[in-house]
Amino acid sequence: PLATHLMLALQATDSYNFRTMSRSDHHVTDASILPLWMKLTEELAGVFDTQFVCAAIACEVAAFSGCTTVVGVSGQQREYYDVWICRPDRTSTQVRWREEEASFAVIINSDKAVRLEKLSQSVTGLINSEMWLLAQDGILAVPLPFPTDESQPAKSGVLSLIDPPENNKLGEVELENLARGLTVYLDRATLRRQGTSRP
């Protein structure tokens, strides 16, 4: 039942073990990423709306990382993506990109964080891509929800950092760990939406 799923999601949120985020990369220590996770859990504790979840993720990650951040989730039948673009100063824009404009497929089809270089993309891909218009050099991105097991809902979105520097606070490991935690909130919002849409 929906109520059971929501209760499990809430329990998973409350019992989230910070040790899953404690694997250190050469970019960041545990203590330096903890403020971001604490801020997000505080903001999202009582939130069951997918759009608010995505907007909060985009703005908090952008402010923390110092990078323009893109969060996108698919609409009906993946014909389009609702996209939140937030800059480090927390100014944000919400747009809607068609499937062919988003260039999300390679990220969504991955099971881990990926670094994509602009020079490695095809000319056609760059011309047609709204996301690549934002980047000068490259993108570090992870699929959302982050794949954790076979029962995980289908991946339908992305969390992307635009032009992250080499010494950025969020590297591949940190971004994956963050995505694992955020998946709980996205799953919870999805379950609530599905429940309220039933007759």
C-alpha cells in the first residue's frame, strides 16, 4: 500500500547512515560535504513535491559547489524534461527541454557519475543541446534516481555540474553518495504523486 511505502521512505530518510557518504575522494573530506547534506535534509524533511525537491537540490548544490547546477526530470513518456538551472548565487531558472534538446541520455543510461568533455561531443550534438550551451569545457553528472538495486524506480533524470574545476568540492564519489541520499526524497515524492493521482 502507498502508506506503507511512504512510511518506509520516511524511515529510510531518518536512518540514512552518514557513513555512506564518508568515503573520501581526493577532492573532499567527510566534514566538508556534511553541511550540504544537512542543509538538504533540513529543507526536504517535510517535502513531498517533486518540483520543490528538484529546485532545492539544484540551488543547494550550486551554492555549495560554486558551479552552475542542472537538475532535470522527465515528463510524460520522456517527451520532455522539466529542468532547474541554478547558479552559485542561487539565481535560478525553470525551463522545459524536449528530449532531443536535453542530451541527458548518456547520463541516465549510466550507473555512475560521468565526466563529459565538450570537445568530445559531436557538432550536431552540441548544436542541438541546451545543456551543452551552458558549458564551456565539460560536465560532471549523475543519474537520478541513483541506481541502488533492482527494485529501484527507473532512472528518469539527472544532476549535473557545469564546468566543475578539478579541485571542486564534489567529485565523482561525492556526487554519487549525494545522489543515493537524494533518491529517497525523489522516490517519496513520486509515491505521493502516484497516490494522489489515483481515483
